[in-house]
Amino acid sequence: MPSPRLNVILSSNGDIRRELTGFISSVSEVTTTPPRLARELTETMARSGNVDGVLIFADEADSETIGLAKHVDTLDIPYMLTLEQCGSAQVLFELASREFILISRDFDQIRATITRFLAYLADPSRKYRGPKSGASQLPGDIWVRQGYAERRISLNEIRSISADKDYAIIELPNASLLVRATLATLEDELNAQDFVRIHRSHIVPARRIREVRNTTRHSHQVRLENGEVFPVGKTYWPRLRKRFRSQLIRNPG
């Protein structure tokens, strides 16, 4: 594990604290606290710059748990949340750390996720680090609303953006971010020269398109450099065809 050791806060009831403290302390400096004191402790340690992450264990997603997660997120501190149960999937979408949310008390699963979480804390950039690409680099970032926080995403990391009702899923090299935004809103913020709307549900980086092809007489699709294929909506086809005329590959018949 990393050196120097990570500083993490473990907020949980007594039973889970006893089970996990030994495991976590073997790879990091861990400060344990009951849920009622976790918020104040996190804020105090954050002011001194002495906390790398927070692990939250709770029976359910009650107001105290959600309040703690929200507060930790506003402090821009990564957190892992484990719940015994959750009655609403919407709660998970409201919490920013989708990759580190468990509804489980299986100890092996918890240990495995904690290990992954601590590795992420040791090098946060690894979550978004993808294979090297020959594609040109894009300057700038975009800010999006994810859970309770505003997140900055490098434009060069975006692989695709897809609609999910009132949300959007931004695909990065090693993560999928569910953000509170519509595709229309994101399209307005993105440079039209760098990103292209190809469907009512999809936006892709123009530089990552490798093929624009007809699949049937009235059906079209694009293939990106990583092999992913997306449909092209009829409304968007004329503009895309004009822009990428030289890349068209027409199938016989």
C-alpha cells in the first residue's frame, strides 16, 4: 500500500467498527467514530488537511446517513458508503460515489471494496486514466453536477455521453459518471467542433469517430476508436454526413 499511509475516517456502529478497524489500520491510519460525531470530526480533520477519505457504514439510508454523505461530498472528500438496506434506488443516484456504494454486509465483499477504495485514494487520477491514444488533446474542462457536488471533468477523458431520463451518463476510460444534466444542456456547453450530437440519446467526441457508415438504406451508425458503435438518429444524419463525408463507408446493397 501507499507510503505515507492514508488517513481515513470510519463512521459506523460498534460491531462493524470492531470487525473492520484491524483490517483498515493494517493499510492506513484509521480514526473511528460513531455516526453522531462523524460530521464534526470530518470537518475538523478536513480543515487541517488530515483526511484522505471517509468510510460510512449504516443500516439504511436515513436522513443522518444522507446528511453525512452530503456533507463529506461538499468538503470534496471521497467516501465509501455501505448500507444494510436501501428502499429507494433514487437515493443511490443522489450520492456522488456510485463506484463505492454497497448494499451488503458480506464481509469479504466489503473488504474487497475497501481495498479498491484505498487504492483509489492513494492515486485518485487512476480512476480516470485510460490507455494512451493517438487522438489529439483537448484543452479545458467541463463542470457537471454529480450527486451533491460540482465535478470537473477533463474534456479529453470523455468517451461518450448518453441520456438517462433527466440525467446523463458520461463515460470515462475507467468510470461511468451519472450526472444531473440533460444532453441538451451539456451540448450547449461543449464545443461543437470537438463534440457532435449524433442521436437524441448520444453525444460523442468528433476526433474519436473512426467510421460513419450506412447499415441499411435508412439506418446509420458511427464506430469510435475503441470499437464502440452508436446509432445515428435520422434528424442528425444530414449534418453528420456533411461533416464526415470523407469517412463514409457504404456497405454493398
